[in-house]
Amino acid sequence: MTGDLGRWCQQVAGVLNAMPRLSYTSYADPNSSVTGAQGDALVNLASGVSAFWVKQLGSSNTGWTAVA
């Protein structure tokens, strides 16, 4: 694609690709069971602690922190 539409599509793709991933799980604790990168968000369907988690630090499957 070229022209104005092509540039617009490239800008939209750039914005979408820069957004953190949003995942979900049914594990009680996502640490050691869900892989993610720093900044990713997670909706936990089974946690009694929190329904929303954010990946802060740690290896690929640790470092999830309950937010709300």
C-alpha cells in the first residue's frame, strides 16, 4: 500500500505493536505458570487475590504482581 492510506496503516500497526500484551489465565497464581514480558497485563479468572496482574520483573514466567 502506498500514499496516505499506506502511511496511516503503518502508523496504526506501529501503535498496535507497541501495546503490551493482554492475556488471561485460570491458574490461582500466574507466577511460574504464565510466560510474559515486562509490561504485559494479565486477567486472572481463578485468583482469590486479584483479577488483574502486571508483569514487572523476573524471568519469563515469574515477576507477576497483583494490581487490583
